[in-house]
Amino acid sequence: MPGWARFRTPVRDLWLCGSSTHPGGGIMGANGRIAALELLRSKGRRL
């Protein structure tokens, strides 16, 4: 959906992660890691 970039949704603290999010499906888990990093970034934290 337009405006739902970087794993965010309009619902507070609801983030998307899964095979339909960037970078797609597979067993590598990259989309979950990227979503977690975006969540931390939105809270002002860094790894």
C-alpha cells in the first residue's frame, strides 16, 4: 500500500514482516531482520 513503506503500517506499533515484504520470501530471514532494525531506528536506538 502506498505510504506503508519501510515495514510500517498506520496502526501504532504494528509492523509488517513476511514473505510479501521486502526483500521477499525465502528462508534467509532478511525481511524480519530489516523490520527489526527499522523498529529500533524508529524508537531512536541503534545497533
